[in-house]
Amino acid sequence: MKRVIANAFLLIAFETVYLMLSPVSRGEASAESMFRANLERTGVYKTQSIQRLRGVKWKFKTERIIEAWFSSPAVSGDTVYLGSDDSYLYALNALTGELKWKFKTGDVVYSSPAIADGIVYVGSHDSYLYAVDAQTGDERWKFKTGNRVYSSPAVSGGVVYFGSADTHLYAVDTATGKLLWKFKAESWILSSPALSDGAIYFGCWDSYLYAVDVATGHEKWRFKTGYRILSSPAVVEGTVFFGSMDGIFYAVDTKSGAEQWRFKTSERIRSSPAIQKKTVYFGGDDGQFHALDAATGQEKWRVKTGGPIISSPSIAIGIAYFGSADSHLYAVDIETGKRKWKFNAPFGWMRSSPAVANGMIYFGSDDGSFYALH
């Protein structure tokens, strides 16, 4: 009997330590269940890659023809969540593509969903951020802003952070939907925020990249570029990386806001970067997919596609996946730039950024379809 009690105490102690050490705290979106896979927005998925494409596992179409899938998918367990310009948030079985539920907003959904503690958070052009039950599709609450919500939310510590075209960055309590603080920029915020070391970073239509204190909403610094910023930043080891529509890709110190280096392209940059193994990857409107040394900005290699690259790359075990306006999804070796394979979706730009999970790649296309490849 004493041994049973002792074992029980050991089990309780183990579980307590596990919960204390767990990287996902209450109110924080688990890894990969949000835009760009994590709070730092690095675009790196800790799952198997698809070295050789077998084909389409399943394909999902909405009830009517739509023009584009801008919202990028997020996967949590056996469910993939995505928004559409038909105004719905969809929950699909990630293995079969079967519809679990759909939730109607008041306008198109370009924001990408984030999932935390059984709740899906997503913005809509109707100016609301929605909190929706991940299992049932029932609305928990909605928060009203003054304009469209393009920005994809970040969830951490019981707070959801997102920007709006009303020029504000918001921090909202995940349990109640009540405003905690808001920060006013000078123009639309379409970029999705990245969180790291107590600061939140986001780009703005006013051409600035902002760093704001997570707890208070007070500005730490701002960095001026030559034009609007649509690209969402990624943060790694004290540096924030992002592109601007001035055609320049920037690396900026997270503490001071000082420029570390810049890389000039020939067209605007709308793709958000991915970072792994001290290399940063991004696409541009010039149709080029670039790999740069994260420390120096020196180009390692580039891959040419047949159209602008708006889709942001996702990386899984040595392969970068990204879409192009030439109607193809590309898989590229991150060390060499050599193409592993490409997939053609007829009649469609690929603006949606892929998510990688369950041995599959999930993405939407302008042909009105959502694909799962394996």
C-alpha cells in the first residue's frame, strides 16, 4: 500500500514538473497551429517533409466559385482550419478533407487562423476578430475594430494580438474578448505580428516596422523603410527579418531597432520570410526565391519561377515549400536551391502560404480549391 501511495506521489510530481516545463502555457497557441508555424513566425514545421510528390490526397471546394484563397491554413490535431473569401471559416478533417463545420463571418476572410486552448481566432473584412469553438464552430465572442482585419492573430499568455486596417494593434483577453490595450500606428496594419522576448513586431502601411512592449502596448522603437510593409516579420536570435514593398529585404536588431543589413531586389516584396540553419528564405514579385545568409545578407542562391511570389515559404526537414503566380507550388532543397518537385493547380495564383503536417502539405489556390498533397 505504501508503495502504491509513493508511486502516486511520484506520478503527480512528474506531471507537475512536465506542466511547468511545457513550452505551451495556458492561452498560447501550440507550435504550428498558426500562421508561419510559431510566435516568432519563422515558418519552420517540425514534421516530416515530402521528398517525392505522390499527388493530391484530397481537394475541397466551397459551395460557390471564389476568386482567391488568401488565408493560409493552420493545423491542430486532425483538423485543418482555413478562411475563404466566401466569408466562411472552415474546419476540415485533415486526413480526408471532410467538412466538420463552417462558421460564417460578415465579409471575406484573408486573416489566417490561430488555435489555442480549443479556440480558433480569425479576423474578417467585416472588422471583427472572432473567437470560435474549435470543436463545434460555435462563436464564443467577437471583438469589433474600426476597419478590416487582414492581420493573422498571435496568441500567447491568454492574450490575442492582431492588427487592423483602422491603424491599431490590439491586445485582447482570450477568455472574455475584452480589450487590454491598443497601439496606434500611422496607417493600415496588414502585416501579422511576431512575438519574441517581451516584444511584438509588425509592419505597417506607413512604411515603418514597429516594436511594441507586449505587456503595456508602449512603443519601443520604429524602423523606417522606403514604402509600405505587407510582409510579416520573423524573429531569430536578436534579429527581426522582413521585406518591404520598396523591394528591399531588411535585418534589424530587436533591441535597438538599428539596421544590420539590407538586400535589394528588383521588385516589391510581399512574401514573409522563413528562417532555418542561419539562412533566411523569401520570395519577391520578381518571381525569384532567395536564400540569404542570416548574419550578413549575402545571397547563397536563388530560384526563378514564372510569376510573382506572394506566398510565404514553409520549411520542413530540409525542404522549402512556396507558391507562385505561375500556378505552381514548389518544393526546393534549402541547402542547394535545387527543385525537388512542383505541383500545378490550373488557372490559379498561389497566394496562400502552405502548412505542413500529417505527412501532407495544405494550401489554397485561386482556382477556388483547397489542396492536401502527399
